[in-house]
Amino acid sequence: MSRNAVWGSLAVLALFLGIAFGIYAPALQGPPISDDYGYLLNPWVVDLDWRRAVELLDPRSEATLVHNNYAPVRPLLHAVEWALFPENSFAYHTVNVVVHALVSWLLAGLLVRLGAAPGAAVLAGLFFLVHPANVEAVAWMSQLWTLVALGLSLGALHVQRDRPGLALLSFTLAMLTKPAAVCVVVPAALREWLWRDALGSDEQRRHLLIFCGWLSVAILLCAVEIAVFRASHSAALPGLHPEGWAQVRTCFAIWGRYLALAMTGSAASTFHEPPAANTWADPWWIGGVLASLLLLARGLYLLRRKRVEAVFWAWAAAGFAPVSQIFPFVYPLADRYLYFILPGLLGGTVLLISSVASRIAQPARARLARGAAAFATAAAILALGAASYERAHVWESVEAVMLDAARHYPLGVSAALLDAQAAATEGDAAGAASGIERCREHGWLHFTYLIEHPAFASVQAEPAFQNVVAAVASDFLADAGGRARMSQTHLRDVARAHRLRGETTSAIEALERALEQGGPLDAMLRQELARARASSRRPASR
């Protein structure tokens, strides 16, 4: 690369950084929200030592159960942050913004490597940088793993041709950061296939051997992740997760929603709760099927002609596969899941537009077409950037996050929980209980939230509220019964749920199991066990 090209690339990076900080300025002082507490403040982050570092590598360890995924690099990243700037929200947010800008820059560079014009590649990188769906991944502090995993994946694709060994290492680190990075195996495999005629026989064997390493890493770590997922998650809930053809339709419907979100950015939301596609007339699943057929037809056409555009369309489909609800989880749709899908859609679109423009015979018309596409893209980037700036305000507080979810899904959990909190604040125990019952219908299991949140303090002693808390605790225990393994934290909550139901013996058994398992909560669990045993010996009041 020439010196001018290097300086030009650095200028693009500086531009991306400036725009990123401008967009995310409202969120930079935002506090920890929801998952941040569990992922940023656990013992493997704040008290990391060599013993705990080894635990992170063990798929059956307490550390893996707590993190719900086999992603040992994730807590290591947060441990470095904690060592450098503990409890400094501004610094955590700053790291995320910088990494996001770097990822967008790497995406633009990869597009240039794969044949896109530099100007078009920069516009695509800007589109990714300012997309409203990416705000969740950037503004939510504990989502650093998503940003880093995609950055490492893009790095692997950057050096795949010239330094395949380094590419394998980068891909392995990406998988150990977030298992969703497995999707880049598909574009990497297609690139190897497209290169096969351009490489010499010795180079072909070397590339094939190293790519077998990619496949081995992907298969091994996916098998571990699936085992961890099945061990730490309960079975699908019939009321929330459809079965049979409804499940198939819902998978396509979610794909259709992601495509709409990618194209417009207007449906971005915290805590999505879209309904299942329970009827054949659902427009989302029909749209998802039609889009899939178009992508499949285009992809096969391109592969027959050995065109690199196929790499990106395949990437988009592969990025969706891990979140398609093949393995159901509570929130089936999330803005942050588009982070691994959007690069494929953008790359495919850029190369498609370039292909169409190249077929225009008259140079003047070709230039006009490219100029019109660039103008439309720039206008879209400005509109999306403004929308992302507004969405960054959502991450200024927990209340704003819940209000955003309630606004988009007025029949969902967040709306019901806000109604319950408002009723409890006014001393309306029946209204609070009604709101919590609506949460239960959506599979909400966080009974400890009801005990600890100050909004419910005034109704804690009311029978109507106590009954609904006990009901949520029962739901939690039913869910726990479907898990193959539980962390100490989960077993502690099992014990608390039993105590709420007056089942002291079962609570003692859960605490004893947690202590036998061993882990960072031993001291706390011994205290709770002593209290539970003392309570079991206390005579019942008449």
C-alpha cells in the first residue's frame, strides 16, 4: 500500500471516530443497565486471578455457567477494563465507541479488498457506523464482545489470502469472544473456493490445510457452545415458543423483520417481543420466504459465474442462522443480533449496484447511475445518523430503556412492568399484581426484582402482591427444573424461591447443592444456609 493510500485510510478512520463520538455522545455517561451488572461485576472480572482465568477456559466450570455462553475472551476483556478504569461508565462507553468505529473502518477496507470502489466502500462503512440497530451493541457496555468478535472476524477475512495462519488465529479468538462469529466460516469458505484456480498447487494445499483448521475450530467450539446452551437454558416454553409449522413460519418472519430493520432502521427497539407467526397469512413470514428465495437465486447465479458478490449474500444468511430461533430463547429478536448480519447485506448491495452500473454501455449514464446511488446512500446515512443520535438518548438511563421497549411493544413485558411499578407507587397492590400477571404471560421469571425494587416496597405486605410474587417464584422453579446444570447464583435464587413458598427443606437442599458445587458465592451461601436451618428449627407461630 502506498503512503498516500495509508494516509487516506487513516483519514477515513479519523472521520469514522469523529462521527461515532458525535452520534453516541448522549450515551457516554449512561449507567450500567440490566445485563451489565452480571457481566461486568462478577468475580471473574473484578477479582480475576490465575485460578479463575483457568476456570474461564473450562466449559463445565461455574464461570461458563454464569456467563451462559462459552466465550472466555469476554470476561477477560472486561477484566482489563476493570483493571484500567473500574466503575467509570464513561470509559466503558468510550471503548465501545472506538471499537465500533474500528469495525466500521475494517468493513470498508474489506470491501475494497473484495473489489468495491473506495468511495462506495467508505459509504458502506459509514452506513454500518451510523445504523440505528447498532446503537444497542455500542451503547450497552457489556456488548463489547459483539463488537470485538466482529472486528476479529473482519481481521481474519482481511488477511485470509496473504497470511492464512494469522487469519485462523484471529477467527479462533473471534469464536472465543462470541460464538456467533462462526458465521464468517461461510464467506471464508466461498473465498477459498473462488481462489482455487488462481493459487498454485502448493499454495492450494496450504490454504486447504489451514481452512480445515477453521472448520475444526468452528465445529469444536460450536459443539461446546451448544452443550453449554442446553445445560444452562431450560427447554422452550410452549406459550412463548411455537412448535411445528408455526416455528418454521416464525423463523422466516424474524428473518423478514431483520431485513426490514436493516433497510430502514425505523423498527429499532430495546427488548423486542414480536408475536409468533401463528397463521399462514402472517406478512412477515411471507416476506421472509420471498426474500430468501431471491437471495438464494441470486447467490446460485453468482456462484456459477464465480462472482465475489455471492460471498456477502451467503454471509448475511449465515449471520442470521445462530439467532433464527432454531434454538429458542426468550427474546427472539434484538437489534444487536443484526451486527453480524448487516455486513453481508451491505457488501452484497454495494457489489450489486456496482455490477448493475458496469452493464450500462454509455459511460456518461454509468457515471450518472453511480452518482445517483452515492447521493441516495449519503442521504440515507444522514437520516440514519440522526435517528441513531436520538436512539443514543435511550441508553442514558434504565427508565429510558424500558420506556422505549414499552413504546414499541405496549403489550410486552416492559410495558406491563412499568404499569405494575406505577400502581405499586400509588399503593395499589391489586394493580401491581395485575401488571405482574401480564409479565408472567410472557415468561418473565425475575421474582427477586419484585422483592428488591424500591417501587414495590409499599405493597410488599399486601396479600395480593405476595401471591403474585409466589406465583412468579413458582414459574422460576418450573423453569429451573428444565435446566441440566445451574450456577451457584441460580441455585441461590432457587433457594430463595422455595423460601418464598415456605418450602424451607427444599431451600436448604438447594443451598447445600450450591456449596457442594463450590464457587465465588460460598461465604454468602453459608450465611443463607445458616439462616435457613435456623428458620427450619424455629417453631411455627400459632
